[in-house]
Amino acid sequence: MSSRAVYVDLADGYDTSSFIMVLRRFTSVRGYPKKIRSDLGSQLVSASKELKEVIQNWHWDTIKMFGNGNDMEWEFTKAADAPWENGCSEALIKSVKKSLSLAIGQSIMTFSELQTVLFEVANILNERPIGTSTSDPNEGTYLCPNDLILGRASSNVPVGHWDESDNFKKRWKFVQQVVNTFWRKWHRDYFPSLIIRQKWHVSKRNLQVWIDKHYNFD
């Protein structure tokens, strides 16, 4: 069973040590996973030549050693091997990157500010509906990833109108404005995708009452 939960963090570099630090933060919050699957292919497709070389030069033996030391199984796959296996995650992260890019725009943020935005964005994503929590569809409750990883939902999803004329000398208000902008843009793009659509349509005549008459001529 997949929880469809999202964890978004920020690294201060592309080296192996920076990656392991991000992984340590993840495990300190969520615990050590039994198995980690790294899709090396997808993250290299759109990367620049320099970034490709950096990732390829990571000390994967060191990363695996960290996982093995904490009873984690690490599996490395290529996107071309089974592109359908991680399709939901790929589509979700793509929509998140698009909305984040629009929300942040040309703004310059500190490491701490951007990390705060990413953490709050992850919480918003983990509040999205992934199913119903009761058998009664009219009750209005839904199941979200936070229900599975926290045992409860959160009430921190941005709502209401934000005063655009406020003074942004207080940087925490600027961070909140970025998160609210992300919520509006991602909500607009993501939720329509939850509507089930048929990929193929076949034109057929509507059902009609058929009257069969027999005529006899002498």
C-alpha cells in the first residue's frame, strides 16, 4: 500500500555528504524506511550536463553503507526499466515544481526561508484527498496521507484572503505569502486532475425501444 505522502527538503550542495544530511533529517522525522527505491533515470533526464556529472560522481557505496547500517534496503532503478512504477509521484512532483516556480518567481530567499516554504508545501500536499474515510459518500470526510503517517489530519492548509499591501519587512509574512500563492496555484491545477476521465471514447447510438412489426400480404 502506498501512502502517497511527500517529503520536500533543501540541500546546501550536490555532494554526497549533503544528500546524506537530507536523508538523516528525513529519517529523524519519519523514521527509517524498510526500503528506498532511487529512480536515477528520471532526475537525470532534464538535468544539465554539469548536474548529471555531479550526480553520477556521488559515492553511492557510502550512501548504501548508511542505509545498510540502519537496516534499510536500497534499490537503484532506471526510469526506462519501468516508467509506470513511479508515475503518480513523477506527475505530482512536476505539478509542485511548476506551482513553486510561479509562487516564488524572481524573489530571493534565504536557505531557512526556502526550507520553511518547502516544509509547509509538503504539509499541504499531504492534506490532499487520496480516498474516503467512511463508507458514506455524503459525510464529506476524506482520507489524506497525513492520516496515515501522523494518525491525524492537519489544519494548516492556507485559507482566506491575504492582504497584498502588507509590509514585507517581516520576512515570515513574506514566507506565508509564498505558501499561500503556492496553494492557490497548485489547488487550481491539481484538483481538476482528480476527476476521472475516459481516455478512449467510442461513438455509439443511444439505446432506443425497438418495435418489431411483421406484415403479411395475401
